[in-house]
Amino acid sequence: FPSQTVTGNFAKVIHGLNANQLTDQVIQRSKRMILDTIGVGLLGTSTEVFHKVAQYSKIYSSDLSSTIWGHLDFRLPPLYAAFVNGVAVHSMDFDDTWHPATHPSGAVLPALIALSEAFPQKKKISGLDLLLAFNVGIEVQGRLLHFSREARNIPRRY
């Protein structure tokens, strides 16, 4: 009988990761993915669905706020900023994909940027820490989908 659950073991591995484990190749690919995601997100701010979710989200307010991409005067609580920016990234379906079928950066990057903006100035994270969090987020998403029975054979189902 295993002494630890799969979830507990997975969490322990993730918690033990640090920026020193990022290879040069991973850093370069991550930077390219981030730049691509921001570019696609900025393009997505011109879509109808972006305007609808942005308009809807204006009803929420908070002392903490994060920027809506391409609209520096429009700020929302981090949860809603991540949602609106994530919609912008995926709205034209140009964001990156991975197997099993998922769009990793569009889910991970908007959340990371929104949270990092909400940190107090004295607790800002470094660029390397952001790259680590980005890679951990993508890895977690990919592994959860890999382990999911519902994610199997998604391309065949559609």
C-alpha cells in the first residue's frame, strides 16, 4: 500500500521545483511562448467575445487590481483580469496547443501576470520566477490532462 497518494506525490514534486532547474532551452522556448501568447492576446482584444466579457466583468471591483491587456486604464480584480485576458488569448484560436489537446499558455499566462501585478511592490517576483511558474503551470495542466480519461482521444471525438 503506497504511503502517499498520487496527488500528494505530484504536489511534492511540484513544490520542490526551482528556477535553477530551468535549462537554457526551456527558458528560450518559454520566452517565445510568452511573447506569442501576449501577441495573440493583444490581437484578441479586438474580438466581440473579448468586449462582451470585458463589459460584463466591469461590475466587479477590488482593492487589488490587474491590467487588462491593451487597455492600461482598465483594471479588474486578478481573477477577472486573468479571465478576460485568457478569453482574449483564446478568442481567435491562434494560441499554442499541446497533446493531449489543450491550449496551455492561454490558461496559464494570464493568471500568472494578473497575480504578479497584484503582489505588493516589495514582494514582486523575478522574471526567472515567472518563467518557473509558467512552466510549472503548463506541466501541471499537461499531466492532469494526460491522466484524465475524458481527455483521451479528444481529437477523435471532435
